[in-house]
Amino acid sequence: MFNVIFIEPLHKLFFIFLDYFNDPGIAVIVFSLIIRIPLAPLYFISYKQENRLKKVQEKIKAQSKGIKDFMKQAEIAS
């Protein structure tokens, strides 16, 4: 089922590009662009979420450093 829906049409599309351009390199480049353009919104969403996660991780790291510094001060004071 997966092959019929996804693989075979993509396979045929690639060979159409290969016949049209007569160069496998250009056919691969055009084929990859055709695949990536509709997926661009998903890449953008993923990029935004990754940046949010980095900001949260930086905050966590800063707070954990503050806790470690506090613990060291508490040990010295004891």
C-alpha cells in the first residue's frame, strides 16, 4: 500500500526528470527541490521549536549554575 501511494509515483517522477534533463545530477537536484518545497513549512516549524528549546535549555543551565553556586556557598558557610 505504501509503495503504491508514495514510492511508485516518486519513482516515476524521478524518471520523468531524468528523461527530460538527460543528466542524473540535474534530475536529482530538481527532484529534491520538488520534494523539499512542499515540506518547507514543516522545516520552518521545526526550526522555530528548536530555537525555543535552546532558549529554555540556556535558562535551565543558568539556574542550575546558580543552584550549584548557592550549594558551594552553603558548604563554605557551614
